[in-house]
Amino acid sequence: MQIRRWAVVAVTSTAVAGAAVLGAPAAGATSGNPYALRASGVALKLSLAGTTLTGGTSSAAAGNSSAAQAQGNGELTPAAVSSQQATASAPSTSQTLPNSCAQPTVPFPAPLGSLLSLGAACSSAAASRDGNGLPTASANGSVASVAVSPSASALPLPITPKSTVVSALGMVLGTLPPLPTSGTPLSTVLNTLATASGSSLTSLVSANIGTSSSAVNASTSTASSKSSVSGTQINLLGGLGAGGAALLTITVGAASATVALTRSTGQVTATDSPGVVSVTLRSPVSGTQSYQLAPGASQTFLGGTPLATSVAVGSGSATPGTGKGSATADGVTIDAVQGLGATTATASSGGLDLQVASATASITGTVPSTTLAASTPTTTATAAPVAAAPVVGATTVHTGEFWNGPLPIALIVLAGLAGLMIIARRRLMQLAGRLVPDRGGAQALGDRPSGPGPVDSAVLPPPPDPARRPPS
């Protein structure tokens, strides 16, 4: 009975160990695998007269072993006007910086100071890690508005009679006022035309810039990165178009890039959505015309004049995969009023360059080893099955090939049997001692419960020697 109880314990332990090895979930199957998340967006990047300004930016980043960080920038001029950064480095920590706005405090350098003005710059940021260290981070950045003055210094190019510029402007704006032989600055010509139509030239360029937003977060099973920029509207030559409206309006729709990770498998999905661009030209001569620009397309409006404006729409891209992925919604590039600041018909300062509504998101994850093993084909040749040889002296029933089944099960069974032998060795020796009679014949053969059995030669007299005579 003792041996039976020990055997039950050993076999049960072996079964439990096998179930633990074969049935336990892989590490990270429930809690997820390592990852790194990034997202960033730009609402506005502006270049004028060799100076580049960036406003309305956001970024967020986090990882399973790194701090959650988020930063929003309202405006980067000679000095940052509104910039906020939130960080959460340890579990159960958070930092929230609510939306804050400010006006530029440092004058723009010349010639920007007399031409460019920006509205309120705003930003916000928040970052946290929950009790398990799972991160969430988000940031917003915006510049309310951008305006370029229609001053004489903005468009000083002299317009002379019978020049090619006169004919090109006339096709869009109508008959120009009388021009002296020496020419009239373009800014003066445009103001005269606006006044004649009952309006006034309010701005050379004015724009309402969208907000850039970036966010990352993770749970035990998923992680994601997303960046988006809301819509932007840019008006050129306000008051000069039909009905006193802007001559040219460029509307950029919202753009976004999103990447998502399934942590247990390392699979990454990615989507991109570039902003849809529409352009409206309100010519006092030909009326209102509307254009739709598809991703990857470009077109120039008011060509042949110092007011020429080119619009190029980004195409965007999405790259899903295993272990990593990314998405990008390329922004819209606008080269507005290419004759800005030019003093001759052949000179060009490059105009006012605006890049709006770009977003990028990326994820780097870890592919579990089980996924790699399942997805990687092997090229090892499989040998033909060979019949197993009978096991000599086997004491257990064989229901299949000796090595049939997973190798780990066989190893576990062997380990269990070895443990059983070690545990039962002393009991087996004690039982053997009870079954074998002692040398003194203390137990008679007839007293054995199973009847007469084999005779122990150690307790019988030796057989007589036939060559030896009995004594007389």
C-alpha cells in the first residue's frame, strides 16, 4: 500500500508538471511584449525671406521600459512663445499641462517685422503611467492665424505698360488702371483695383491654421500611435476677388496617420489619410472656379504673374508589418505669391512657403518566439517512419511507437519514473526481506500463504555422493 501511495503521488506530480509546461501561456501572452511608440505632427512650417518658423507642432513617445513623454509647441519664433512638455517616468504617476496660449513677445527680425504677424499660440501636454506602468501621452500645438501685410515693401515690382505681366494680370483681374512709362508698384496697382470694385485689399496672405495633435497609449494587449492635423484655410489677396472675397482660397482637410500593434503577435497595422485639398479662384473676369487636387498632384495658379502660387499635395504612405510599422500623411506645400519682395520681373525671392498638415506615427514591437517559429518554414527533410523495435522486459503497456508524441512529454515521464524508483527503493528492499525466509528455517514452507514454493537450497542438506559407500 505504501508503494502504491508513493506511485500515485509521483505520477500525479509528473502530470501536473507536464500540464504546467505544456499548458502555461507563453511569457507576454497576457501582459504583452515590449514596444516603442512615436507620433508627431506639424500644423505649420513657414519660410519667408530666408527665415523659417515652425508653429503648431506636437509629439508623443512611450515604451514599456521608457518614460511617457508629450510636447506641444504653439510657436517657434526668435523665442518659443508656448511650449509645454509632460513626462511620466514611473508607474502610478502623471503630469497634465492644460491648454495655454500666448502672444509673441520678441519682434520678428527684418524684413519679417513689417510683413508678418501671428495670432495666439497655444499648446497642451499630458502624460501618465498606470499602476502596471502602461503609458498614455498626448499633446496639442496650434497657431491661431498667420497674416502677411499687403504693404508696398511686399510687392515693390514696378508694372509698366505693355509688359507681359500686364496682360497676365488682366486675364484674371480685368483692365488695369493707367500706368506710367516708369511703372507703378504692384501693391499700388492691386489696391487701386480693389478700391474700384468697392472693396479694399485687406491682406496679401491670411491663414487659419489647424491644430496638431499626437497621442500614444498601450494596454496589456495592444498599443497605438496616432498623429493628426485639423483643417487649414489659406486666403490670398483678400478683398481682390469677385464680390470682395479673397482672390484665391486654399482649403486643406484634416490629415492623420495611425499605427496599431497587437502585442501578443507583434502584428502592426498602419493607415494614412492625407488632407484633401480644394482650391477656389474667384476671378472678377471669369468668375468662380473650383479645383480638387488629389494626393501627389500639384498645380500653379495665377501663373505668369508675381502672384503665382503653386500647391503640391503630399501622397502619404502606410507600412504595416511584423515587429514594426509606420504611417505618414505628407503635408501640403504651398509656394504663395512667388514674386514677394521682387524688384524686377526676373527676380524671385521664392515667395512665402507654407507647409501644413503633416503627420507621422510609428511603432516598434517585439515578435514572440512562438510566432517566429510558426511563421518560419523549415527545410529539414523528413525521413520515412521506421517501425519501433520491441522493448525487452517492458513492464508497461505500449499503445504506440516508443517515441510517439512530443519530446517534452517523454522527458517528463522519464523524469517521473526515475523519481518513483528513488522513492520506492527502500520499500522494495523491505518487502523483499519479508518474502525471503531466514537461514534458520524460521518459516515453514507449508506456512506460506501461497502454498509450497521453490525450495531454498541454503536450508536443505547436500545430496548424497554416489561414489561414497555408506559405513558398514
